[in-house]
Amino acid sequence: MNTQQSNTTHECVRPPIHEKKELCDLDYSQDPPRILSNYLVHAPRPFNAEPHLPLLVNAGLITPTDVFFKRNHGPIPDIRLEDHQVYIGVQSLSESQPVEWRALNMHDIMTRWPKATVTASLQCAGNRREGLAQLKEVKGVIWKAGTISNAVWSGPRLCDILKDIADVPQDLHNEMIRNYHVSFEADDQVKEDACYGSSIPLRKAMDPLGDVIIAYEMNGQPLTRDHGFPLRVIVPGYIGARSVKFLQKILVQPQESTSFFQRRDYKILPPWIDSSNVDTAWDKTDSLGEMNVQCVICTPMEKEVIMCPKPVTVKGYAISGGGRAIYRVELSVDGGKTWEPVDKIDQTPDEISGMYWAWALWEKKVPKILTTSELVVRAYDSSGNMQPEFPIWNYRGVMNNAWFRVNNVIQMPQHNM
């Protein structure tokens, strides 16, 4: 891969300023082609789609790029690798003091720091929003349970870059690690803001075992445009909204990102908040960070007809945030009256940090599925966190991790075959 040589690393520069475009001015004509048969498409513009659950789980521990879910807020930018730069700065507590920006080109990113490889699952905070929409109106794409995927990501660690580039004052180091944030902005255009943006606590970014990387590879290949080419943040253990694609700007600052997606989105609003009063709640509600514990049955699916009379292998995934392992998965075939542990849980910790950033795939062989059977699954993580029995509604429709249920599966008996 050819990239230009580094010549801007220590030069003071000014990053581009994005301006919000009108909805009618967003240009989707250059979006990349997709294998639509792999996906349940919820919206074509911006393109939002999740893989069919049997395809997702049967693809294995590492999700192929053309199966990985696609979450977008605007058109896919067409960025030239050789032209792309990332701007990095530190904002002091004094707003009167200007930020000194430094720029890195792709050659810098790909050669100046050791290349780290992290296997991590990304999950949209709105995964399983459909279950909350069935209770009451929610805001957002009505996702089913397929907005999660697992990949191998490669690129430099953010902590290595910030140590070299950000010039954090030594006398403020501990205070900044405790109180500051790292905000990210994309080189894109979105419906809701001038560009996509988000942030994470600086302590997460600087933790060498936190495995936050600036990825330029996915599954051993350059990022595709749908997944953030040429550069994206990967924040393992956090909701997918924090892993900003098309990365252009990194700013260490004393407050969270002011982006729409940090301040007015991706929050669990109180149950008394709905469309009539939501504007009163955003500033009073914390932004989401780590994922909660989650478990889903991928196969068989609701209303599936199984033509084989032999025992049925039930398959699914489980995940938790913060690098916590999946400790146990239990399956019920009678609606939650009785439970049994699954036969197999496949989950591997990171080789260096030992953290469980990747999902667990599980299986359970069931002798027979009756017409009265209700399959239910639940998981526990290594901190003892467990899923609630029933959905907990919130207007934004995020973090639904209630017990996952599958009904109306029909297994044909031998004499009907």
C-alpha cells in the first residue's frame, strides 16, 4: 500500500471545519455496492442493515466483512488514502488558550508505532430495539438482534500515539487521566450534525490493557468504505457508537464531546421521558459507555419449520462489556420454568491484555422441540451481571438485554417426513 511520506507530524496546523448540510444536500450517489442478500435492510439512505441471524452465527467466531452489520448516519465518504490526515490536539482548562494541532498522514499512522491486533466485537446500542418498540414508541432504527459482529482489527494503540503526540503536561497527567475525555470526529456528513463525533474517557484511551486502537485493517485487509476506510477508532467493550469511522480529528479535552451523538443520543433515558418531553432530559442523563451483558438465540428462528426429526442444535451469541467474560449461558425450552447450561461456550481472551473483547458463541443440543416449546436464553458474565427477565423500556430504545425468546418453532415428526 503506497502512502505519502511523513512531513507534517510536528507542524502546527488547523484542522478542517465541518458545516452541517441540509438533508436534501446529502449525496448518496457514491455509496459502495453491497451484497444485499446477506442483510435485512432497514434503510437504504443512510444504509442500515443487519445480517440474518443464522448467517451471522454460522459464519463463525470471526464475522466476514460482507456479513458484518452496517450502521451509518449519512453517505459513505469517498476518501483518498494518500490525502487523508488525522489531526490531534489537547485542550486546556482555559478556553482562551488555543489548541495546538498536529497532523499525521496515513504513512505516519501505519509506520511510526507498533501495529497492535485486537479481536473485538462491536454492537450497536440499539441492538434488539424491536423488543422495546413492541412496548411503546421508541426513536431509532427498529433493529432486530443482528447489530453485532466480531472482527480482527489492526493498527497502532491510541495510548502510544497520544504519549508521543499530545504533549500532556506532566504536572497535570494524573488529573487529566482521571477527568479528561478523548473526542473523535469523522471526515463525513451526517443527518444530525456537521459530522459524526463521539468521545471516551481519557483513562480508557490511555489504559494499555484497554486495547483502544486506531485501526486501518479489518480481518487482515484494509478497511472497507462501509466500515470506516481509511481509519477508524476501535473501543473494545464499549457500545459501537464510540468506535468512530472515517477518523479525522482526535482531541483530548476536559469535557465530553459536544457532538449530537454524545450529548443528545445513546443514553438510557428515564421511563417517564418520551417524545413530548425528551428535550428536558438529555443534559441530565449520562452517556453510554460499556456494553451490558447480552445473549441471543440465532437459530432456530421464530416460526421456523425444522424438517429433521433428529435432536436440534440451538445456537447463539453472548457478549458483555468492559472485557468481562461470559461465565454461563442457560437455555430453557419451557418458557423459563426450568433451565439447563448450554453444551459449549466458545470465547477467547485477548492474547496480551487477557480481556474478553470478543463475543462468545454457544450451542445446546435439544432432543426435541414441541409445538408448545418456548425457547429462552440468558447469560451471566464474570462479574455476576445477568439479564433481566423482561425488557426495560426507554425512549431511545437502547441496551435492551432482556431474556431472548423464540416461539412457534415447528419440528416435523418422523411420520410426516
